[in-house]
Amino acid sequence: MEELKKLYKEATGLDVSEVENIPGAGSNRQYYRLKGNDGSTLIGAIGTSRDENHAFCYLAKHFTKAGLPVPQIIAESKDGLRYLQSDLGNLSLFDALKGGREAGGRYNAHERELLRRTIAALPAMQILGAHDLDFRQCYPQEALDETNVLFDLNYFKYCFLKATGLDFHELKLEASFQLMARDIVNIPGGAFMYRDFQARNVMLDAKGNPYFIDFQGGRKGPVQYDVASFLWQASARYPKALRGELIKVYLQSLKLYQEVREKKFRQGLQLCVLFRLLQVLGAYGFRGYFERKKHFLESIPPAMENLRDLLNEGGCPYPYLNEVLTALVSMPQFQPEPKESTMRADGLKTTELNPYTAHPLDGPPTFSRYDAQGPLVVRVFSFSYRKGIPEDTSGNGGGYVFDCRSTHNPGRYEPYKKLTGLDEPVIRFLEDDGEILTFLESVYKLADAHVRRYLQRGFTNLMFCFGCTGGQHRSVYSAQHLAEHIHKKFGVEVHICHREQGIEQVLTPGRAMIFAAGLGTRLKPLTDSMPKALVPVGGKPLLEYQLEKLRAAGFTDVVINVHHFADMIEEWCQQHPMRLRILFSDEREKLLETGGGIKHAASLLRDAQDGFLIHNVDILSNVDLSAFKEAGKGRAATLLVSERETQRYLLFDDDMRLVGWTNIATGEVRSPYENLNPKHYHKYAFAGVHYMNPSLFQYFDEFPDVFSIIDFYLQVCKREPIYGYVQPDLRLMDVGKLDTLADAEAFVARQ
């Protein structure tokens, strides 16, 4: 330590006033935070290998010169055993992701953003970092070779595979290892391979920007290895969909530095994932089975789950190795333990596995079209206890029954005897009395927690029943209000049955359509290789912003029209199971514009009884979609408008009913009303968000296959009331041009 303090004094001219020991993470080096008498700090390292220290210092200086995010080397001791580097703080990416790991892989939006930033920064390290790099300085070797690969594979064999007691043929396994080593080395390389790229080796500054440390084991090799190392880290428990998203982010960044053949990349990645999983199992076996270290023993189950998933996807191309690994993951000690079983409506039993195999997300309900079970349906009954509790026809045998008979009964009074809990006089009686409101407060809390949990677990049926003496007043009021509460809060489909009154009603989920088919010509050259919907803003595609916003507002069904790079949009949605039920309106053969797009998708939208919302994919805003939806219900159409400056305006009368359109630059006016004077009407700019009732579909036959929805509204507004909606504090961003992307980044950062 005294030698380290002396090195600090020589480098800074300051005395060390305080020393803090920094726990290591598996390395033989010891780290200390040295604080000078001026309050500044540096990190001091004491190592046992001069060659390893030299490799780190050489690489750090090289990367710093290239402008890459690594610690700067301040000083090195003459004996090569000590060095000083800049202090990057205490927060590692591993620590920042703690919540997501402990939640079984349920990473929140902030954590996912940190992951996106990190994986996006990796290609620069790999490609720029390799420029003019003398790989002979790397430790312990300059490139990944077959000897290196075989060493790790045999480490797996002796430290893990043999420890399980599984019987296997040594020579056949060795032959598989030889083939695998050859294939890995033949993956196109030449990049700097970090080798131990994981969350523990990434530090975050105050703004969440990543800095890379502990790269002293790096060497020349394929870029896929680091991606596999990072995304298949067992303890991270990244969901499959999140891995897919991060691979996309990585590839977008990699394309900035070199040409990418995506199919070849993914083939190499799959091979590197297999290699990396066997590597880490070897380490976990030695550190866990032999050294009995708890952390490594706990990492074995998720690592085995990763291996099981890979094998199920055909990720091992070597027949005998595949046979051995399949037998390995089938061993009793590696089976996930079931937590609890439930019975589905169709009689099939479903089992929730250990947390590392399940990835439910918090928040409003969303379902993917790829979900096997489908969305949750809630059934709410009112009934009379004289006639018995309603039968559960779903087959689940669960749900709640609430007894309303403790509350004041309006049926005791003559004016209310022939009325029900749906009639205004009874509603006023119950609410003025107040007992029913106190009763429902507790019901709402219990129901909310239950619905939210059912959504997270993918259950399909939930039942609530309210009983009173005659099933006419209190039970009807309670059932109706709970049903409307659940539908409004969670957006799920709710079936209401007032059994004794013979009244049934269905509250359907919110439905929306996203316009994502456009060519995005104003965003070229980005849209030469991707659709506008997947153009990233703040590390996230535009489409993801819209889906998240719709989900938060209670929309569960989303139709997306596709044309330009349609396959990419469909693939992205498949890899991002946001629990939305997503349907695609295919416009691959011909781009249909906005009106034609809705007409083409009419069969997917027609049964939206309360109407459906339409949203341009390139519009970012703070609009309250829930309030906008409520305003649009019962109207033919409602358009979100604002007072922003533009050349083209929609014209509205004092009741905010659409009457026409004008271009103030040319003086052109369009309206179904003759001799319309724009000066007499209110001018608002359309914001690319509208709410339409399917009743307007009757007019679509008057239009061709390709037409603008604004043209449609302008022609039918004399026959059907089309209204404008103004949100006073509306902030809106049209991400239509390249020069708007920087502003869009700032816009989403403020939201």
C-alpha cells in the first residue's frame, strides 16, 4: 500500500488522505480508492501479474486515444505491479440492474434503456478499438484459437459434466469439441473481443452513460462472442424478447462501422452462445461444486435454463454433443420446480415455473398475437341469494362473491320497489346514503390487485359476483360499477350479467390502429434499411413509444398497417411481447394512404363498438389518450388538433365541428359548404391522432382504394358530425425529417 501511495504522490503531487478498499469481483488484483488532500480521487490497483497489468494499461491507453469510454491510466509503477487510473464512481451496470434481476428478469424502462446504451456502445469498442491495435500486447494470447476453445470445452467436461455423473463417450465428445473449436475460430473476426463483457464490467456515470473496465483478457476474435457473453449471462435472466431487442440495437450500431450480413451474424452468434454457456458452466462447476461458493451454485439453474432454451431452438449443430447436452438438461437436479398449478377454462393445467423462467411485466394489460392463452375476460354478476350463487361456466372454480346485504336497502321503500340499481333514483339513493360507496372502496382495492396479477400471469377468466336479497338494487349497482371500474382502469373485456333482471352487457377492450406503412422518404437514408416505425429515438423505436402509450391508456388490441419493410415490423413485434394483441393489416402490394389504410383494415376494426383510436407512428406527444378516447365515444369522429403554426389548417365552428380546410399560403379552401369564408372559423392544425366510430365505414364505398383520411372527413363532415379536440397543454413532436431527430431525443427525455 505504501508503494501505491508513493505512486499517487509522484503522479499528483498530493498526499493520500484516505484509502477505501474496493471489493474485487474474481480478479487477483486488489483495488483501492485513493483520496488526495484536495478531495480528488483515483483508483489504485495492485496486481500479481506484470503481463496482465501491462495488457490492461496498454489497452486502456489505446482505447483512450481512440476516444472510447474507458478509465484513463494516470501512472504505472516501474515494477509493473501497480497503476493508477481515473475514478469512474461506484455504480456498475450490474448494480443498476439489481431490481430487474431480483424480479426474475422483469426489467423496467430505465433498466432497459441502460442495457440499450451499453450494447449500442460495444461495436465502437470492438471495431474502432481494433484499429492500429498491437494484439501482441494482449494477455495471455493475442487471438482466439482452437487451443483456447478446446481448453474451455474440456474445462466444462471435467469441472461440470463429469461432476453430474452423466455417462458419455469420451472420444465422441472430443470429436464434437474439435469440430466446434474449428467452427468458432472460422467465424469472421479481426475485431477486439472483450471476452468478459458483462454487466459487472460496465460502470455508469451520473447520466447513465457506460464506461468499460476489466478488458485485460481481450484479444482478436469474432464480435458475436461479446454479445453472447453479455446477453446470456446467467444471473442477468434477460427475457428472450429483451435479448432480441438488444441484438437489434447492437446490429444497428455495428452497421455504423462495418458491413453486416445479418444471417451470417446470427449463425455465428448462436455458435458463440453455445460455447459461452459451456464455458460458464465449467466455471460454475469448479467454483460451485468444488469450491462450494454460493453465488456460483445459484447461477447454475438459470445457466441450465439458457442451455435448455438454446437446445430447443436447434442451437447445437453437433449430433453427439447435442445428445449429451439434451441428456444433461433432462437430469432431475436441473428441472425447474413448479410453484403452483391452476386450471384453465379448457381443462388444461398450467404451471408457473421458477422466477427465472417467467417474465410477466408490471403495468396495464397487454397481449401479443403470439400468446397461446389470449387476453383476460372478467365476468361480473348480480344475483339474489334466494336463487343461489351464479354458476362458474369457465371451469376455473374461482373468483369472488360479495354480500351486499349489509348496506342500506332501497327496496324497502315504495318509490324504488319497481326500479333497479341501474335507474337514476336508486343510484342517487345509494350514493347519498354512502354505505355502498364505502363497501365498494374495499372491493375495488381487492379487485384491482387480483386483476393485475391475473394479467401478469396470463390467466383468461376471472369472476366477481354481488348478491343481495332480491338481486335488484344493491347487487346490480355494485356489479355495474365494478365492471365499469375494471374496464376503464385495465381496458380488458368485461361481461356483465344482472341475472335476475335478464340484462347482459359486454364492455369491449380499447382498440387502436397505428399507421406504420409509410415509406419514410423524409428520413432517408435511415429508411433505406429500416421502416420509419423502427427508427430509434432515444434508443427506442418510434413504434415502441406508441405501443407503450396505448397500453398505458388501456388499449389492448392494436392493428398496425405495414408496407415498407413489413417483415421487419412483424418480426420486431414478435420479439417484443408487450402483451398487446397485435394484428397486421397487410399493404405490401400497394401503399393505400391513410384513408385507404383504414378502409383496408375495416374487418379488423368493425367490431370496436365504442370506436377505435388512430395514431400516426411518427407523432410524439403528451396527449392524454384516455381522456381523448372518452371524448371520442359516441361521436362519428374526433380529431386531435392544436394551435401550432403551419400552412394547412382544419376549420371548425364554435361547437368545434369540422366545416372545412384551408391552405393559408395559397388561399385554397375546401369544404362541403359553399362559399365558406375561413375568417369566420377557428383554425387548428391536425395532430395525427383521431378517434373514429365504425358507423363511418358505410361511407367508405364512395371512395377508391387509395385516399387520404382528411379528404374523407372533409367530404362527410356535412352528413356526420366530425369534431375537433384541443388539449390545452398539448406538446407535440412530428418526427418526420432527419433534422427533427435531435429535437425528438430531447422531447422524449423531457416526458
